[in-house]
Amino acid sequence: MRSASSSFLPGLAAAFERELLKDQGFVVLRGFLEPSTVQALGEEALFTLQYEADSVTHTGVAGHGGVIACYEALPASTISAADYITNFRLNPNADSTEVLSVSRRLAALAAEALACCFGYTALTEVFLYNEQFICKPPTQTIYSAFDIHRDRDYDVEDKFASVVGTVAVWAPVSGTVSRLNGALCMVPRTHEAAFLAFLERLGGSASRPSAFVTEALCKALMTSAEAPVAASQASLLMLSPGDVVVFADDVWHWSLPYRLESGGQVPECPQAPRASVLQSRVAWMAQYSGDVIRSRRRGGSPAALAVRLPLGCGESPLPGRNEDGSSQHHCTNVQT
């Protein structure tokens, strides 16, 4: 399924974005999502948190990393986007037209990201593999941080697919994400060796990257100070609603803790005011693959979701493009 030819439209901005994704494994697209989409995601997050009543409390959310799936059941085989929205997604009142429109746009973005990160340029469809909200409550403890990891390392013995590699799209929905309330820290592929050396100096390793392995590593990587982030060769990403981070599953990353007092005020976001009521930093993340990811434990059934998203014929794989081929959104990479 690999091809040396390129199916992308020409354009300096697009070429710049592709090179960033290929080289560093992640890229920030500023203002990629429309305000209506951010608002819809905020309302979806509120519904999901209320549905998962046991996880609404700060203790409940922090107890499992703040990850709450947007779906309840797993499909036994591949399903369509319409079937997913109707029969699997938790919120039956979601605007299906909006969701389908966003799904098509993100499928195109995911296909381009898979091509940039892993070299797959002959894909005719992609699959939504996972969709979740990540809720970070203000706890004033390091345990509101999300630990160091690569997405591909989760349960690798169980999962298999003919197309290796997934990409994720991560977006804030409850307001600005800063160094105080849980910014993402990502290690560019080009800096991975220096990052792993940093881990080893503080008692960690690629096989045991957890910040909770050693006290020194814990203090160095789960702090809002700039110096440790720079020392680890990571990039600290501060985002506003509408921005998205696209990243490959081989990129080391984590998030900082939410350091405001439990009773403190979360910055209000006019696009998603209802989500802010929960006093948590809320983000949405979806993961995409070029083939169904299956589980050996489930007898070859999908390991998570298997939502088939055909790629539209003749559509630009980079959404938001002007007629002259230039990009309508701004691309940012943050290097340290």
C-alpha cells in the first residue's frame, strides 16, 4: 500500500505542514475547527461526563487518567459513520449532520497524516479507531498529569493490522490549554535520542518511561516550569479552542498537571461554555488507522472502533484549502 508518488495538491503551506509531520511526527494547526464544531464537542463532552456519572467527580476522573470514551459498545465488525453515530456514540441527540461533516473533513486530514508519518499514499479509506474525551480536573497534584507514553505501546501484543501506525487528532474544547492547566508536551522524532538519554539520566528508560518510576523524573517532567521541558527536548504546546494537534503513534508525549486550586476559576470559552462548568480542562481526541486494528483476545474482532470513512474522490486531502491551493489555517510547530 506504499507509494512513492504524491497525491497532495501543491502549495507552500501544505508542503511545510507535510515536512513537519514527516520529520517531527506532530504538527499544530491553528484555527482548524470551526466555532460551531468546538461548541458541539463541548456539549458532547458535557453529555458524556453526565452519562458516566461515576466519572464526573474529580476523584473518579483522575482515577483512570481522565479518559472517557464517546462510545459504550464495541462493534463486532466494520461499521459506517452513520451507524456509529446512530448506534454506538453515547449522545443520541448529537447533530448528525455536523458530526458527519466533521468526520469527512477529519478523515481527509487523517489520510494525509498517515501518508506524512508512515508513507501510506494509496489509501482509499481510513478508520476511526478510537474517540474519547480527556478530562483533567484541578487537583494540585502531579497525578492530574498524563504520564509519558507513546500511543503505539498500549497493549501491543494483542493488537494487529496490515497497515501499521495510527495518527491522532487532539483538540481543546473547554478553553485555552496552558502550562497551568495541562498543556501537552511532545518530543519531536528528531529529538527522540536526546529525550531517551534524559530519561536514563533520571532513572527511566524507553521500556519504563513512566514519570512515576523515580522521584527525580517525576519532579523533572511533571512540572509547569520551562527548564525541565527544554532539558527533555520536548515541545510545550499551548492551544486555543479551534486548534488541533495531529500526531503519530510513535511520538513520545505527556501532559502537565492542572495546577489551579480545586475551587479556582477555569477560563471561560465562549465556544464551549457548558463544558467549563465541570471545572476541568477538557480535550477531545480521535485516533485513525489505515486498516481495522484487530484484537487477538477478541478472536480477530476490532480491538476498539472500526468506523469506515471513505475518502471522497477528487477532494483535497488537506481541508480548509482555498481555490488557489493555499491553506486557510495557520500551521505552527513549537521547538525548544
